Amino acid sequence: MFIKTEDKELEEIMKGIMLEMGAKVVEVNDISEVDFRKIDVLILDTREISDEWLFEFINEVKKVNQRLKVMIVTCKNNIKSSILVMKVGITEEIFFPIEVKQLKNRLKSLLKSAEKEKKEGFFSNLQKSLRALNFVDRRKLVRTKEKRKETLKKVEKNEKEN
């Protein structure tokens, strides 16, 4: 989980909630593309961010990590912002003033959703890998049968010539 806000009090509250739920919180000043691949949840305080920047940023992040769950903390409660949230695939939106109980429930829901998707993704990838291995094993088996046939033909040919 990565939290980005200028509000240190809010950041500490969110960190505390997430750590209480067993989540690992990443603390870095500059987050890299590699870091974005590793995180499951991104929380952004959008009070100081323009809608256009948010739209571009989330689109870029989603290119790197499609399963990333994004929560924004905002004071913008209007139709334009809601449409933007839907367009870029932001999972949760919470408005100021924030109630700690509501924040806790939303973060818990977000974390569960991310964990579920991560597990499903793991098993899906595992199934794909097993299918691929099975395909490779079948190809090896076919090649082995073909080589046996070729070898038998050569042996028969040699026996006839001798």
C-alpha cells in the first residue's frame, strides 16, 4: 500500500488503520514504476491535484499495474469528479470531512478486494503455466514418438540392405 498526502495527520491515521489490518505500507518519497508493480493499493489525497493531472497519472499507473486498487480522498463532490473517478477506474472515493469509522470500513473493503484479486490472479497465472507445461510435455512426447518411428524405419531399412 502506498499513501500520498500532504496532510501528515491523515497519513498517520490511514497508516495506523492499514497496519492494524495487517497491510504493509510503503514509505518512499519518489515511487518508481517498479514500486507501482508491487503495490496493491494506492491512496491519494486529491485536494491539491487537478482533475487533468489525476486522470493522466491514474491512466499511466494502470498501464503498469492493472490490478491496482485506487482510493482518492477528496473534497470535490460533484458530477465532473464522479465521472472522472469512473473513467479512470478509481475503486473508492471518500469525501472530507472524513469520519474515522467510515475510513476504516472503506480501507478494509479496499484491502479485501485487492487481496482477493491478487489470489485470483495468482491461481489464474498458475493454471496458465501448468497448461503451458502440459503443452510442452505433449510436444516432447510427440517428438519422442516421431523419433522412435524414424529410428525404427532406419533400423528396418538397414536390416533390409544387409
